[in-house]
Amino acid sequence: MKSPATGIKRLFYATLFSARGLKALWQGEAAFRQEVALVLLLTPVIIWVNVSPAERALLVISLLVILITEMLNSAIEAVVDRIGDDYHPLSGKAKDIGSAAVLFSLIGAALTWGIILWPHQ
């Protein structure tokens, strides 16, 4: 059901729903916790490395894309699991595609980091 709230009240509720989603991710998704650890590990490198502001932004964005993709993958998995536990080829396909999206986000981040940081050795 769509919320009838508007304006600041809608923003308040949207923030609460987002916090609830983040809590569910943290508690129920080991992959998300691992990716957050990766982001926390690499963030000091972004601050320390001598690159242009645009390159620094790309490094940050590449890490955020990993987290965002994992969030969407987890949402897909939750919806598929809500439908039922019995196997269906389309359920498997949806989960596999979501997993592939996470893989591509990780590859994209690795390429971004490699391209930007390789010349700075």
C-alpha cells in the first residue's frame, strides 16, 4: 500500500524504511557485510593516494556501485524467496542474474582501481 504521507513526513518515513532495509541487509546478508568491509578497507586508500579529484570520485563511485548492486540482488532474492521454496527455473534465473550483476560490479570496481592506480606505482 502506498503511503499517503507527503513532503517532510514522506521523507522522514522514507528514511526510516531505508534504515530498516540497511539493518535487514546487515543482519541477513553476509555478502553485504563482506563488501562493507572491503569498502572500509579501501576508503583510506582513496584518501591517501595522489590522484585527481575526478579519479578519486571514480574510486568512490566504483565502491558504491558494489554496495548498491548487492542491495538490489538481495532485494531480488527476498522477492523470489517470498514466492516459495520450491524450485522454479525463473526463480533460479532471477537469482543467477542478480548474482552476475554483483560479479560485474566487482569486476568494474577492480578495473577502475587498476586503471587509476596502476600508473601511480
